[in-house]
Amino acid sequence: MRLTTFTPRTATAIIIANMVGVGVFTALGYQLADIDSLFAVMMLWVIGGLAALCGALSYAELGASLPRSGGEYTFLGEAYHPAAGFISGWVSATIGFAAPTAVVAIAFAKYTGAILPGGLDGAEQKTVACALVISLAFLHARSRRVSGTTQTAFTAIKIILITAFILAALILTSAPQSLNLAPRVTDPGVMLSVPYGVALIYVSYAYTGWNAATYISGELDRPQRDLPRILFIGTALVTVLYVLLNLAFLYAAPVEELRGKVEIGYIVADRIFGETGGRLVGGMLALLLISTVSAMTLAGPRALQAVGQDYKAMSWLGRGTAEGVPWAAIIFQSGIAVLFILTQTFDKILVFAGAMLAFNSLLAIIGLFILRWRQPDLPRPYKTWGYPIVPLIYLTITAVTLVFVVMDRPTAALGGLGLVAVGFIFWALSERLNNRGLPRHD
């Protein structure tokens, strides 16, 4: 009997749902707090979209050449060394998906509290966030068909609602007098400053997820053919939505009301529809975040499952249902997300997770050059369009962003290095105990 696979439509939905989440509905407030040029702010989203598209085109070659589920775990293990793949899987387990899942769940709770009479206190918000993560974990641990159908439906609703929100903002409101999107003479200096680089991390985090389909490539029917198209279409669509959505935010509400705020979507909805309508739309935006938690719960555990299949010491992570759904990895990742919700704050998780995910992708795309050099005969059903310029654009934007983060948030950078070091220790112990389940790839 042929096992159920994910369709290209579902894979595209996973990309869109992973990308369109808490970042685009919260990042603008943080950006406006440190950047006074609206042109420079909008360029953040254009630059982020350019980087994401270049990354997607590069990952398309990696995913088509190495069509095994696992994402960076597979790519880094093949391009560098099994240790690099293991550490990547470790990062995915602890930060890559669990931390963003926690951030989105916290935002969901904040939006939920904003629309309820009397709101929710801190403890109640944590309870709501944890309940969302746990509920979706059990849903996705059931079967691939349930996961795929649920995710496609959630994502379709998300796109329709966001498009309607953008149209309502542009049609039902008039631009505030403070709206000035024209470039200024001082903008080049602003766009080379440390605050701008840190703001790019928020944007990078908002675009995170463009590579999500590579985590399930082994569960696609024809990954070599379909994966490049899936990655490009999903990323391009989200880029357009992001630029238009931030334009709608700035068009519908004065900058002073948005600066430094988290609940950007709710504030703008209140301006468009009034208090009652704002609460209704705020609730709809909260529902959109369920789709993102769902997508991360679906994609992330595939990397953990691959680790469990390759390392006997972690074999329990490879446990799955009869059709291969990684229920153990899903429960593990969701458990870590709940721990983040209970112990960390929103902005700390966001910056730390954004930097670690960007670093992981940076190494993967450097690996594209390494594989071209070391394995020229590797079958490549798709080759990166515009190589080597396209991957170099991604590497440049991401590297500059990470340098700014290290300069502005050295504690987060040291925390990331500590996380990598712990992952290496786990790998070394596993090797010393001769617990590898598969032969080496190097």
C-alpha cells in the first residue's frame, strides 16, 4: 500500500504559513522605535524579501540534489561533516522551531487578550499559549493526511484574510499627514547604522520559514521536480504580501500609535473598523497565528526525526506512526516550546531565534558552493538561477545582519555559541560511544 505523501499545494502552504506569522504583525513597532525614516523602514521589507528569494532559489538546488527530509540537518551533514548536521539538528530542536513556535503562541495569547473584555493577565496568557501548542502537537501527531488538510485550510484562510485586511486599510482609511515614504538625503547613513542592522533581524525573523518545504522534501512525491517551484512561489507570494501589509499599516495609523508596540495588527484594525470591528479583526488575526504554530509543529520535527534515524543515542526521536509521522519529535519540540513560553520574554526569544536561524541558513548556502566544488557529479535536477550572484546576495545580506546583531546584542551571540558548543558535546559523546545508526557520509 502506497503511503500518503504531501502535495505541492500543501508544501507551498507550509512555506506561507511558516513565514506569515508573528513577525510581520509585530516587527514594525520595534523598527519605528529606532528608525525615523519611513522609506528606510519599507526598504527593510524589500531587502528582507530579496534575501529570502535568493535563499529560496539556493535552497531549491540543495533540496533537489539531496531530497531527504531534514532541511539544514541533511545539507550541512553532506556539505561539511556529520557533526555539522547533528549540531544543525540540535539547533533546530532547541531554537530553530521550538523558539519561534513559542513566540507565535505568545503573540496569539496577546492578541487574544487584547480583544477580550478585561483582557488576560500574564499567567492567563501563558496558559492560552501553552494550550495552543499542546493542542496542535496532538493534532499533527495523528496522521499526514490530517496534517496536510489542516495546514492547507489554515493557510488559505490566512491569505484571504490578509488580502482583505490590506484592501480595507487602503480603501476605508486616508493616509495620516505624517506618512512620507519619499527617500531622504540622510537615508544611506540610517541604512548603514547598527539599529538598522538589528531591525533587519526582526525582518529576517519575519521571513523565516521560506525554507520550510525542505524539511518535508522526503515526503513529497517528486521533490526534484516540485521543490524549486514550491520554494519560489511560496517565498515570492509572501514577499508581496509583506510589503503591501506594512504599507497598509503605515497608511492606516499614525506612526506615533505604532512606535514600540507589539499588537500592530490590532491597533490598525481598531483604526480601520472602530473598537467593535477592531476586536473582531483582532480575533481574526489571532486565528492567523494558529496557522503558523501549526506549520512549525508540522515541519520542525522532521529534522529531529532524521537525527533520530541516524544516531542510536537519539533513536527515540525517530519513532513515528505506521505512515512515518514523527510523533515523538513533535511532542519533544512542542515540550521545549512550552518551556520557552513559561520562562522567556517575547523580544528575547525573537532576537535570539532570528539570529540562530539566519546563521544556520548562512552555513547551508555556503555549503552550496562547497558541494559544487567537492561533488561536481552530484545529480542536480535544478541548479540555482543566477549562480553564484544569487546565493552571494543572500550571504552578504545575512552576514551583515549577523555582524550588527553581535555588535548590539553580544549576550545573544554568546548564547548562540554556547548552544552550538553543547550540540558538539552531544555529538562527540555519541561518536565516542559508537552509537551511530548509519555509516558516515564523509
